[in-house]
Amino acid sequence: MPLSKPMSDEDELGMIHVYTGDGKGKTTASLGLGLRSAGHGYRVLMIQFMKGQINYGELEAVKNLPNFEIVQFGRAEFVDKDNPADVDVKLARDGLEHARKAMRERKYDVLILDEINVAVEWNLISVKEVLDLLETKPDHMEMVLTGRHAPQSFIDLADTVTEMKEVKHPFTKGVLARKGIEH
Amino acid sequence: MPLSKPMSDEDELGMIHVYTGDGKGKTTASLGLGLRSAGHGYRVLMIQFMKGQINYGELEAVKNLPNFEIVQFGRAEFVDKDNPADVDVKLARDGLEHARKAMRERKYDVLILDEINVAVEWNLISVKEVLDLLETKPDHMEMVLTGRHAPQSFIDLADTVTEMKEVKHPFTKGVLARKGIEH
């Protein structure tokens, strides 16, 4: 892997990507984008909202990638959508603050806000707070917002929007979440 | 990263996933799935059809991941869809043979056939050859087939099918393929 090589001013302007929809591949596509970027020497940060499980494969794997960092702001427990616990709100807000700090410090070329669409839909953080954050994006920084039900304002602002659409689901095998695939 | 830890017979049966559609995130979602799996200690092989460029970020990045291997079977040049060169056909066939060998040797837990849907659509290899290959899949092995225009028979056979649907494209910025994002 090349040494860390920040994008220069000559590089193209960084874009904002949204991965949404009910299908598989939103988080993994952003992980893959991060992997590619890390391979080019860019510095990548993924902030995972509403996730706090230690057995996510990506957490182990990126320990081997010096310029790809993942931090989680969530608990292992599910968030109660209709009545989120104070700690869930606090964790999401901490994640947002971590993103603001990453913007200010300009230590990263790629910033992935995983499941932030869901954190907004579930009222852990507000649309406006995220839009305000996006306004502070350094020009060169590439950003990815993932999660079902992306708010229309994120879609309007984004440069690319991809809907991961579930065409076929393995209900016949009765499998829910499996190691290496869903986490 | 844990030492290589093959899936045991007790693990769930491996599935066949298809990522198709005109949107972003097919290859990157499979890279992300590979990253996760590698983080869990599974042995991952990605065979890239119709790609032979050395500047793909994922090639650099996986050098840091001891149990994630990527091999390319293609050239840097574009394949002429209507009249593919002999070398393009040969490379795709070599890729298929590499996949057969990987099946036989049982050295991998996850096998990703990147852009194989396109290789089939462009008649570099046949649908039947791929279906025959899938029949030899060890029960525990997880497989991913990516590329636009997945043949219906792949969709019928797959356990999960996700369509990456382009909702918004950055035509306004006039950008085609950028380092770290598209390769």
C-alpha cells in the first residue's frame, strides 16, 4: 500500500454519494469504496451510526489497513424507533460530533457516514444538522451517506444516488444475519 | 485479523448472491462483503473478468489482507462487444478455469466472480458454463456474481438478488471514472 497521499487541489472535487433502498449492499458498497480509496493511499474514515457490535468483520479487517479507520457510535442493542433511549440519542450525537471534528481537522479524504439516513429517520439526529455538516465538507473530500429511506434533501444535495433494490431475498432458507455477509 | 478459519460444516450453507443493475456499488459491495468475510477469518477470492488495469485501488489494498486475494483476467483495453478479440475470449475462459480450480481445491470460503454477468452477455463465456460451475459449489461456499444485465437463469438460481439502481448520476460534473471511487 502506498503511503498516505492526501488528494491534492488538482484532484477532482469530491462528491457526495447516497446509497439507499431496502436491498443488500449499502454498507458493503461503502466499505468497498473505502477499500479502493485506501488502496490509492487516501485516508478513509467510516463512522457507523446505530451500530456497536464488536463482531463486525470490517472492524477486524481494517486493522490491517493503515489509512482506513472505522468507529462505531451505537450499542449492540436495537434502537426502539418509537422511543429511543437517551443513550442512543447521545451516541448518535457523538457520532455527528466526530464527523464535524473530522471535517475540521481535514485528516481524511473519504468520510463515510454509515446508516446516517436511518439515524435521521429515527430522530436521533436531525436532517438540518446533517445538511449543516455537509456544508462544511472540504472540496476535495468524498462523502458517502448510507441507509434506507434517505431523506429527499440528501438526495437533492447528493451527486450520485443509488438505490439498492431487493429483487430476491433468501426467505426460503430462513436465514437472518450471517457472519461475514451481514456483519 | 484472526488466522484463517475455514467455515466448518456447522456453519450455514453458503449462498449465491447476484449484484446487478445500472447503478454504482456492484463491485464495491462485493469488495465490502469480501472485506467483512476476511475480517472473520474466511478465505476470499475475487476473480475479476474483463478487468486488467493495475491501478485498481482494491488490488493494492488487499495486499494488506492475508486471506483476501484478487486476480484479474482481462486487459486494460475495452472489449469490443460486437467483435471481441481472441485474447479477450481466452482471458475470460482462463478466469472461468481459475474459478473451477478454486472450487476443486476448496481453498476458499468466499468466491466473487466480478463482472461475470457482463462476460456472459458479451459472449466471452456461456451461461451454461457458469451454471455448470455453480453446480460444483461446495455447500459452505459463499458466492457473488456481479455485473449489469444478469441472465435470468442466474437470478433464478441465486439466493439473493440486488439491483443497484441509478437514481441520480453526476452528469452535471461531467466526470467519468475517478481514482478510489470507480477503480
